Amino acid sequence: MSGRRVVAIFRRVVQEIRRDHRSVALLLVVPVVMTGLIAFIVREGQSPAVGAVVVNPAGPPGLVVAAALGAALEADGGSATLVADEAAARAAIEDGSASVAVLLPAEIAPGVAMTVTILTNGLDPAGEATQVAAVGRAMLAATASVTGMVTPTIERTTLYGVPSDDPMAPFAPAILGFLAYFFVYILTGISFLRERTGGTLERLMATPVARGEVVGGYLLGFGLFATLQVAILLAWGFGSVEIPALGPLPSFSVGLGLPIAGSPLLAFIVVVVAALGAVSLGIFLSTFARTELQVVQFIPIVIVPQFLLCGVLFPISSLPEILQPLVGLMPLTYAVDGMRQVLIAGADLGAAALQTDLAVLTAVAVFFATIASLTIRREVA
Amino acid sequence: MAVQAGQSMAPDPGAAVRASDLVKTFGSIRAVDGVSFDLAAGRIYGLLGPNGSGKTTLIRLLTGMARPTAGRAEVLGVPMPSRAVLARIGYMTQSDGIYPGLTVGENARFFAAVYGVRERGQVDDALSVVDLADRVDAVAGTLSGGQRRRLSLACALVHRPPVLFLDEPTVGIDPLLRVEFWAHFRSLAAGGTTIVLSSHVMDEADRCDELLFVRSGKVIARGTGRELRDRAGTPDLEQAFLSLGADVGATR
């Protein structure tokens, strides 16, 4: 062991990293910015004011409770409005004019046990849970203010039925969409970079091939593998195959068996379109990288903000107001929403929300494919 | 331009490759600095000059890979860049430019397909020309350096181009392979192929039909090896290059 040689290697490492400005930034600046962003989201995150509609079939005693509930919600900046019946309440949730509906029981009297049903949209389970909790607290405060009232039992339901008690169910749409996007981006970015650094792109450009043909071929090639990946991922996620007991082996099931309300084929289409956008993004960003390390260095810039803002980790409704406009700019937001529409709401191709998601994802894929083909440097298109 | 046209002979209408006052600047660096020449079909031309003299940039301008800052490059009578002419140009880059994960045959067939070659026989021909016919199923990444270089040449020949640009084709290959390469070049030229190659190795320059000395982005002399040696009054090309380029080198 020679101290001098260790020092020589130490100096070499320091000199090399110091000259690689991106690595320096990755080490020193990015963690500060990211922890700052996360702290901002967590600290400044809003518990959005609850806009509740109340259905009261119980007559005057119910009105007393509803008024107390309204007062409790207004104390937190929310509101409660009476509507005629459950159908009107569902309509208000569906069109977004209310975030929560409170369905009071038919009979409200001192000393009588009552069950209050709280209805939400259901698409954003984590975000809605905070709202339901807020209404639950307000409900307790409201009943406590009326003498002799029994503490109500609160039941939760959504537009699409009672939420699954599978703790993975709220995360599944977002996680499945995100993973497919992420891996396809890394794979494409690195292999297109190899084409640039290996000299094959230069040679390819000296042939009559058109830039659009190069990007088109890449989209097809990586699209094939993205399709396979998504197919396996979704089969694993939604499938559940019972393997019968065999000899000493007990029976077990393969697959996560996640609940899905809509068509698995539609879920598949949503993720594949999102993944094609990731292929184009990978080709485009490889322009700005000279080494494979640099493709990886784009992750904190390209992938992490999407991860933080698309609703995978933090419910979109709880993000700080300033960040809300960015949410709409993240392609993953539409992938995650599309997956929720299919998995939770059971949307079909006729659903406007799903159409929007698919249209945006397609537009993103086409946009990045176009600028990717423009960034392939060549004098003849 | 008028002055230069007056100095040179009447432009050859059948020139395979023509440069007219070509200039390419990168910032303040003039990588190619006013180059004009006509190259006739079926001959082998050597662009000779030290590293950084502008040979590669010149080849990139002639193949249409880069757009000139000023002037004009023509191949087969068509101004470059032109996609149509690219189908009739073979280009062997300095790096091998082959896919290491594909086999020898897959590499050659890929470039054949991109060039629009339909006959399977042309691929086999190109591979046997470079003596790789028996390695068709070998993965390119496992080949030796010389074999990779040969595959690279085969990929540039697969569409039987009438004009071939070779950027430092013999760098890093052993003397035996170099002799083989030159035999290929000779037989291609005999078949009418125009070959433009770059090199900084003076001792193989004598194998070219004509040499163009490139220095600081300019063509400082042109002629056969013998002519250039006689003009400089030196016994070898290396000294001829130094003596003919003495004034140019000082201006940089």
C-alpha cells in the first residue's frame, strides 16, 4: 500500500469530477433544490377547502345538523350547501362543483343511532381521504353541538362504489404508469446515445435515410419492447392465477390481483401511448448528453419533478397553489389520470376525461418525436 | 472566385467531385479555408495533412454532412447536401461506425437496406471483398480491430457507390491488411469508382493517383507523388509537405 499512489488516484478523481460541471451540480445543487421542493410541497401543501353538498331527507332535525355542519366547515374556509336529493349530489360531484357530498339518514332524533354516508369522486383516493377526514371531524363537531345527539357512524363511498380495501389500490394506477415511463426513457436515451457516440449515427446520416425514418424506426423498435413490458406489468398487476397445492407445496396465487373497473386493454393503451412519449423524450434528451452517465443525470431534472407533481406521491389537490400550473405540464399527470379513469372510474373510450388524457399523451409523443428528429444534426432532412 | 477560375483550367464538366471556394468556419477557426478542386472519375485521390488540418471537415462538406459557410461542394454534378446523391456515395468514417451488438451479416444487411439495395448477392459480394464472408455470423463486437475496420469498409461498399469517401481508412491496421485494402481500392478504381481518402501517413500516399496536401484548411499543393517531390526538390513526401507548406503554416 503506497500512500503516494492512493493520493495520486484521489487527486485524479477530484480533478476529473471538478471539471465535469454536471456531476458537480448533481452532487451539490440538485439535492438542495430537491429537498427544498419536497419541503415546500409538504409544508405549503394545502388541505383544500371542502365544498360539500348536503342531502337531508330527515326534515327539520336534519336542517339543524346541516347548519351545524356548515358552520364547522366554514370555520376552515369550506362551505356546505343543501341539495334536493342524492342524484343532485352525485351530479355536483361529477361536474366538480362540490368535492364531498354528505348524505344524512332519513331519521334524525336524539338518542337514535345514525349512519352518515360521505360520497366523493373516488379518482384520487389519497387526496380525497383528507377531505373525508375533514368532513368527518366537522360532522362530529356538528352532532356534539346538538344536545342528545348520538355520535354518528360514518360510511365512505365514491361515485364508483365503495373504495377497495386493498391498500395498494390507490397507488396502483400511478405506479404502473410511472414505472413503464421511467424505464423506457432510460433504455431509449442510452441506446440512442450509443448511436451518436459510436459513430453509427454519423454513418447513418451519410445514407439516404430521412431523420423522420430514424425516429420512426426507434419508436417502433422501442415501442415493441415497451408494449411487451406494459403487457407483462399489467398482467402481473391485475392478474391473479391460483396455483393449486402440489404435494407438500401449499397452493398460492401469482399476480397482484389489483382491482380494475374498466377494460385492461384500455389501461394498456394509456400506458403504451405514455411510453411512446418516453421513447421520443429519450431520443430528444440524448442530444444533450455525451455519456451514459449524463443520460442518468437528466433523471433529477426530467423524471423527479414529474414524479413529485403527477400525483404519484402527493395528491394533486394538496400541492401548493404556485405549483398547480406545472401539474398540467407534466405528461405523466395525464398518464396517471388516464389510468385512474380506467382502473377506478371504469371509463371507456367515450369518457371525455379519458379522451383528453389520451389526446394529450398522443400530442406529447408526437411533439417530442418531431423535435427529436429535428435535433438529429444533418444538413439534408 | 473569378480570379481562381481564371487561374485553373476550364472546369471539367464530368468531374465526380468538385469543390468551389469551400469555406467552413467554427467560431473564429477556419477549418476549411477556400478550397477549390475538380476530381475525375475512376481515380484515387489522397487528402494528406497532419491531424487538425481540416481533412475530416473537408470530407464532411463533400459528403453533405456539414453545410459550407461559403462556397459549394458538388458530387456527380449535384450540389451537396443532397439526399438523392447520398445513395451513390460510400462513406467510411474515422470511427468504425458499425453496430457492435449485431453480427457481421446483420450490419452489412442493415446498411444495404438503408441504401435501398435489394439484391442479397451485393451484401455477400461486399463481405467477400473484405474477406469476411466466413465470419458472417460473428458478432461485430467480438471481432479484432482489423476485422472491424474491414466490416466498416464493407458497409461503405454494399451499395456499389460510384464515389467513395474514406476518412483515414488505414489508421490502426497492420501492414498486411493495409496492402489488402489498397488492392481493394485499386480494383474499385479500375471499375470506375472515384475514391477520396484522407491520411496523415505519407508513405502510403504514393499509392494514390494524385495527392492534395491539406494544411490549415487550405489545399497547398496538388499532383502525383513524383511531381510534388520534384517541385519541392526533396527525396521524400514528408519533406516535400514541410517545404511546400512552410509559408502556409506560418500564417496560422
